[in-house]
Amino acid sequence: MTDNRTRWVIAGLLCAATIINYIDRQTLSILSPLLRKEFNLSEYDYSNIVTAFLVSYTVMYSVGGRVMDALGVRLGLVLSLAWWSVATMLTGFARGAVSLGAFRFLLGVGEPCVYPAGVKVCGEWFPPNLRATAAGIFSSGSAIGALLAPPVVAWLTLQFGWRYAFIIPGVMGLLWLPAWWLIYRPLAVTTKVAGPRWRDLLRQRTVWGLLLPRLFSDPVWYFYIFWLPDYLQRERHLSLKEIGIYGWIPFLFADLGNVGGGMLSDWLVRRGMTPARARIAVLVGVGCLAPLGALAGIAPTAATAIAVTCLVAFLTQCWATNTATLAADIIPNEAAASVFGLMGTAGSLAGACFAQLLGYVISTFGYPAAFALAALMHPCAATILYFVLRPVRERTVDAYESLS
């Protein structure tokens, strides 16, 4: 298999891993009305269960990035995917709020590692004019997984019961492992050296220009992942069967945002823009359109609400692809997974705080206030990114200062 063919097969395997990742992650939100009733969960109980996942996810995003730089993505991904698959299966044996929270905490230990690994692989295997497209393919697995989750989880639950909706996807993850182990090989044999220390990374303006926007952008996607199915069932009165029929549609548009956003910025690179400037141009455009998401909470019909969430899902994943690619463009590959891990930690920390805030906002003011709050986040993120990374917009690759 030639290197050119291999690189796209590897991108496909990474996409498959993120599909599994998001099916495992979203199962809880799809089943939340059922689990709320079975285990008598309050709005705050549900927020705490989501936060339990995000707490471990926050820590392990950075740790996982370091692990990928240290162990390499071949072994690192096998370990992380095996861990989160077992954690998903264990969730099928939950008996209440405490065990649900504990198993979701374990899920968060393994799940974030796939993202710094994917960014590292894209930086190593793909040139700048193909890198965002590759990142879009790999990242699109999150949207495809979120797209597949509603019909798959609804069908499994209606056929076999909700516990199997956790157990069977966990088994799917274990089946992915042999293919990755047999197909993936590092592009070149290199001597492993210790990566840069976190304190050295955090001295760099470029790193902060990547971290700070994630504090505002990531909570929006977590909101849609963890609360949208609940919103459609409780506020728009869709049944579990109807969630299976219609709940996947916004995530189809998220998938289009992953690939389309990557292709758009790659097109700008081919038209002569520097990679950093092309990614930032797309990100600023997302920031300008994102406030339209506030309309989802006040839309007159369920169909209109779903249409608005389709737009927001497209924009959030267009954002995700281009921030990941921007990191690969301006960070040396030996530090790429570590930096992207820090970015993920920043985003999931904000997501955990936002989840707690949502418990209060939704119970006190309702979902329209939650959608309005989420709609303000991307404009803030785009403004910070534009001004903090202003010195690097005209550079090509080496916007990153020496970490010696």
C-alpha cells in the first residue's frame, strides 16, 4: 500500500474511531428522559452526571496528548479506545445516579485521547493544502457518530432494552482495535525525545491563542450533544421513536461542516492565503453567523427548531475542524498532540462549568435562555482568536516560538 493510499486509509480509521467515540458519548443524552424516570433523576442530577464525564475528560485531554507524544499514536489509541469501550459497556449495568456518574467518569478518562492523536497524524501524514480536508474527514466521525446515535440507540433500546444500547456499542469499539494495530505504522522511525513541558508551552502566545477560544466554543457543542435530544423530547414532545427518525438530522449538517469547513480553508490556501490566515478567516465567519442559534429556543415549531440547530451544528463543526488544523499548521509535530491536548482540556473544563450553569438556567428560565447563552459563545471565541493570533496570521508554518 503506497503512502498516499495509506494516509487516506488511516484518516478513515480515525474517522471510524471518532464515530464509535460519539455513539458511546451520546447514548446517555438520547436515553436521558427514560433514565430520569427510571432512576428519578432531577435536572441537577443529570447536570452532575454530565459534569462527571467532563471532569475526567478535562484532565485526560492534556494527559492523553502527552501520552500520544510519548507512546506514539499506534499503541496510545489502542489503550485509550479499549478503556473507553469497556467503560461504555459498564454503563449498561448502572443502578442509579451515582453509578451512572462513576461509569461516565471512567468514559471520560479514555475518550479524549483520539483527538490529539488525530491532529498529530494529520500533521505528520498530510501537507498543508490537504491537512484541513484530512482533519475534516477524521473529525467528521464525531458528527457521523452523533448522526447515527439517535436511530441506533433508539432501535437497540426498543428491541433489547436500554442496557444493551450501552453494551453493544462498547463491543463495536473493541472490534476496531485489530484493524488499527495491523494497518497503522509511523511514517518514519524517529528517536523518541521528551516533549516540551507544559509550563514551556504555556509561555507561548501562539498556544494561548489556541487555548482561549476553546473556553468559549467547546461548551456550545457539548450543549447540543448532551441536551438537544432531551430538549426535543421534553420541550418539543418527540417520542423516542421520533428522536430515532429526526434526531440525527442536525448531526448530518455537523458532518457537512466538518468536511466542508476543511475543504473551504484548504481552497483558500490553494488560492494563495497562508494556512493560518485561511483557517482564521473561516473561523471569524463562523463567529459572525453563530448568534442565529438563539432562534432555536423560540422557534414556533419543532421542525423550525431542528432547522436552526442544523445551522448551528454545521458551524460548530466547521469551527472544530479549522481550529484543529490551525494547531497542526502552527505547532511543530513533536508538540502537536500535547498542545491539542491542552486545547481540549481548556474546552472541556469550560464545558463542565457550562453544564453546571445549564442545570440552573434550564430549571429557572427554560431552554430559550440556554440557547441564547450558547449563541453568544462563538463570537467571543472568534474575537479572542483573531486578536491574540494577529501576529501569526501572515506566517506560513513557524509561528510557534522555540521551546528550547
